[in-house]
Amino acid sequence: MKTKLISHNSPYLQHEELEAATSVIRSGWLSQGPEVSHFEKEWCDFLGLPEDHAVAVSSGTAAVLLTLLSEEVGGKRVGIPAYLCASVRAAVSFSGAEVCLLDTDKDSPLVSSQGSEGLDYIIAPHTFGLPVNIAQFSDPEGRVIEDCAHSPGGMLNNKKLGTLGRYGIFSFYTTKVLTSGGQGGLIVSKDRQLIDRVRNLREYNSKDDSQLRLNLQMTEIQAAIGRVQLKKLPNFLERRDEIFSKYQKTGVELLGSTLGRPVRYRAIIRTKRPKQLIQHFVDLKIQAVVPWRVLYGATAPHATEFAESCVSIPLYPSLTNNEVDRVCEALSQIQAR
């Protein structure tokens, strides 16, 4: 029998998501409506925030852009890590802010506070699901935007990630910890006035004023799928922990954190020979990838070192036990060399 390729990523959608999407289609209400409202409320409950402190949008990139536009950042300086998804940089640029690239810490893929003084805002991602200590930045509740695209359900100081800074933003893209059907995003804040400003910008129609707004709304199908996935999130996280633990038992060192409760979004191996390591997995019908490059134009030696040494291997809930065993065997072969 031909060995099946183990993909690096795969969403975990089952009959419950199909039923939720079908129910929306049958209802005839497809654009933003009650499903979106329920989705927002359920996220507030999950994060321990008051009701109406969340705004659902069409994508994670939209979440970044709408948050920055609500802050009127045009001409201001926004710091982002040089080791980051390029869509965040694009959103900052489209907002009219000046992009300021920050290095990572020497021994961590997380953004460093070095060079952050004097910046108006900082977008601090919990990269690969590892909690970043936003207390390292001065005035975190005034200028730090937590990027929780990799870390829904993670904890730091007994608080859910996304509730520590001025805002928390989430992405529900296909390959994230949970998805709302391919795209989707969320913005949260402890400050009701801030979140009301974001919501006002999302409501692009039927406003009797001259303020510019964008149609970045989440659809009812997205919200319905996302609601099902949110209910499954505790099980998703438990399965990710289980798989990560099995990988660790092979003896291969994976990137981890001693800070808070991480989300096992990625299993990352650091190596001086990433191409050879990726080929090792390819030979065994396992897809492994370089997770990120350093953003163009950055002078960031630590971030560059991570970009040139990190390899990501499959880690997601829909992996079968047999597939996990195959990845473990591949890891054991590395350890035996």
C-alpha cells in the first residue's frame, strides 16, 4: 500500500460544522447577523470579558487593520517583530502608520522589547503559541496589541492571552488553532470605549456622518462554523498537548516556553541544516516547512538566526495515532544520528 503524505497542516472539520453551515444557508440570512452576535458573546465568555467586548471581522488581517484605524495611527510609529507573518506588516502600512521592525530575543522567537521605547504602539505576537511577556514593554495596557493568531486558549499570569494588553486580536484562518471556515478574525478589549470605536468602523452602512468605514464584517456561515470550533477548542488544545508530549519523548528538543501556559500550535525544531532536515521528512512522506522568513528590509540578527534554523513539523488535532507514530519514528531517527 502506498504511504500517504502527512501534510504539515490540516483543518479539523466534521459533521457539526457542516450542519452549522447548512443551517445558515437554510435560514437565508448569510451576512452579519445573529450568528455573529452569538460568536462574539461566546468569545467574551471564553476570555472572561464582559458581553459586547468583542468584534468579529472577516480575517485576522482585517482585525489588525480595523484596530489600528480605530486608534487613528496615521503618522504614528507601530513596532512589529521582524520575525512575523507579512500580512501584519501590510495591515500596519495600510493604516498609515510607520512600520518599525523589532528583533526577537536572542534565545526565543518572541519579540524583544529592545528598541521599543518611543514607539506609539507595539504588536506583540505569541509566536508559535508561546506566551510573550508583554510586561517587558512600558505601558502595555496603553500601547500593546496582543497578536493571538497562534495562541487562543493560552494563559499568562492566570489570565487568558488576548486580555493583557490594550487589545487582543485573533485569526481563524484555515491552518490556525481553530477556523471559522477558511477566514475570520476577532478583536477584543477590556475597555468598552475602545471596542465600541472598532465596532463603529465595522458598521460601514446606514451612518449619518462623514466618517470612512470598511466592509470587513464576518459572515453568518463563518460565525456558525467558528462557534462549533470554539466549543471544540479545549479538546483541540488537549490533543495538541498530547501530540507535542509524544514528540518530546523521542528526545528531540522542540521550542518551548517556561512562561505561562503555551498553546502547542507549532512543533519547531532548531537545526543548523534545515534543508537536510526537511528532506529527511520528505523522504518519509512527511511535510515539514520553514515557518517564517524575516520581513524584507529588516536588520534583526536574532530573528534572522531563527528564520534560518527553524523547521516546523506536523502538529494538529486531526493527525491519526498512526501518523503521530510515523512522525515520532522520523524524530527518533534524527535523535539516533
